[in-house]
Amino acid sequence: MSKNLPHIDEIYRDAIDGYEEHPSPDVWRRLQAQLDEEDVAAYKKKYIAARRAAISLAILLLFLVIQETGIIRPAVSLPIGPIRLKNDLANETVKDNAEGKRPQKIAAGRKLLVIQPSGYITDTCCINGKPGNAVPCVKLLGPDSLNRMMAHTAGVADTAGAAGAIRQKAKERRPFKPYWSVTVLSSQEWAQYRLENGGNVSQDESTDIAQKERHEPSFTAGALVLYQFKRNWGIQAGLLYSGTSIAIDPQEIYAVKAPDGAIAYKYNSSSGYAFVKPGFGLPPAVGDSLSAASAQHNLQYIGIPVTLQYKITKGRFSFSPGLGVSFNFLAGARIKTEVENAGNRETVTIDKLQGTKTFYLGLMANANLQYDFSKKWALTIRPGFSYALTSITKNNVVKTYPYSFGAAAGLTYKF
């Protein structure tokens, strides 16, 4: 122990020389990749119920479409026009069923058709001339009469179909009365940004920011008012609240001179920038750096959409594609992260971004799909697309143009 150990500090320095004070970017990327896998698994569990509900709703709508188009149609009594065939039982001409004083009976095959005075046909089984207790039975017809009556039955169906078509056309020719409707809806959004370099020719900031930021599921909710001023044309406007979430990877932030002359660390994002002044350590000098951990970036907008809608109606279903513009106002922007140096760590919340515009103009396209389950109420499905015509940033390192695809669902009430 009495022996001196010369240069012991050099021995320690050589032993730890291969280690770094801060992890390398490759280490951060590997850690972030593992975190991404955990996030993906969490999102799958979170939205599994929503996917099941969407599938169930799609199946229900498919069934309604099939039923409405006539592939599945319940048995009903149909109104018919004048019938001028002979009844073999009474051997007398059957008068116009709308003017008859008593039901007229026609046997066809194993069916007994009864023409009611109201102008509707009902039927009941007629087995061996005994239909049961429903109506008095008539004699089954011979082969020749049977063929004639079967042909007549087909004619009745054709007449009923033609009458239905005539009534539909008459309905369409009725004078149109303008009306109002209100739709309350919510939408799941898939949002993204298109980035352009903000003017720094020496460095492409748009590529760097695009690699660091990942959009998460967003949403939109609100109410829309439609004024249908023509049978096929209407104008729709409303108020929508939308929230966008963005995850930002860890990064190095550097001290620069702020517009007020102070030295602070500048945090850049696709939506704007902010100057960070942590409470630890000495005042920074230009060029100093801090490590910023993963950040959560949230933006909220209030939108006023105005679209022109063209309506196509088929039975209870209607399809209304629309095109218009949206006026979007910034309601809030926040970034939450942590900054650290060799021995200190601090949580930083940025509530106000610089370089972010308070308004931007957007283009909207949508397709309203409606099913009227009553005269006043309808179920509405609204897929849509929006794209920013103007950038949401100014004097930022990038110019940012948001766009999104969404699928909204809601209820419509007609006045």
C-alpha cells in the first residue's frame, strides 16, 4: 500500500474513454423503435371496439340497401288498376276493383286471389278447393283457365309494378318545398402534413422534421346545417371542432439569439417554434445544446365549412356529394417535453408557438350518405377529405399544409 501509483488519473481516463456522456442517435432510434411497437399494440387494443362497431354498422347498412333495392322484399298486398278478365266460377265480367261492391275472387294454381273493393289484392292457400276459414272457397280452374289465370296473375304483378312506377313519377313531379336540416356528427381522422422548406437553402429542414414527427389518430366533432333550396341542390355550413395529435422524437435543441435579444434554446416543429429557457444551469451561450426527450404536440382548430351539395335520392337512401371551402381558426397549440443536460432534467410545457398562423383556408370534399328511417330523422355517414390551401405557418423553418381523410357518423333532423 506504501507503493505510489503514478498517473492514476490517466488509468481511470483510459478505462472510461470508450464511453459517451450522451447516448448516440443510433441508440435513441433503437429505443424509439421499441416504443413505437408498444404504441402500436396499445392503439390496436384501444380501437378494436371502434372497428367492431364500424363493421356492424356496415353490415346493417348493407342489409338495408339489399332490402330497399328489392333483393329481399317481404310479401305485401299491392294496389292494381282496372281488371277486365272473366271469373270462371260466376262466368261474368269482373268490374273495376276500385268500383266493386264486394270482393272478387280469382283462383290461380293453389292460390285464391281476392280483389278487395279498396283496390288491393289479398291471397290465401286453396288446397283441394278448401282454403280454410279465411274466405269462401271457389272451384279450382281447369288447365286452360288455369293457364289464362296464371298469365293474368303475371299481368297483375306487371300492372302493380307499373302503378308503383307511375306513383313514384307523380311523387317526383310534385312541387318541391325547400327545407332545413341539422346534422350532429363526430369523425375519426387520419391527418398528415405536407412540408416545404421555409427558405433555408443550406439545410432541408422539412425532411428533418418529417422524419422526427408522427401523426396520431385525430378527431372532429360538430354540427352542420343544410338548406335544400332545390330538389337536387343544397348549401351546407356549420361549426366543427378538430383536434390533431403529433408525437415528436427526441432531438437536440440549440441556443440562439431570440428576437428580444435574449439567448434561449430554440425548439422547432412543423406547426411553429418556441424558445425554451430551463431553470437549471448557467445562462446559455449561442451554440450550446440540450437534449429534448420525446414530445407530445396537440393542436385544436375551430372550422366553419361551407359546401354546395348535390342530392340523389333512391327510396329511403340519398347520396349527396359536396365541394366547398373551410375557414379554420387556431384554438390552441401545446408541446410538452423534457429537457436535460449532464446532471439536470426538467419538464417543459409550451402553450404558445411562434410562427403559427391563427387562420388558414382549406378545401373540402365530402359525400353524405343518408338513410331515412322516419320522415324527420335520418342516419348519416359522411366520408370526406380536406386540404389546406394556405400554410398554417409563417416565418418558420418549414411551410406546413395539413390534409386529412375522415369518416364521420351522425344523426340528421329535418325541419
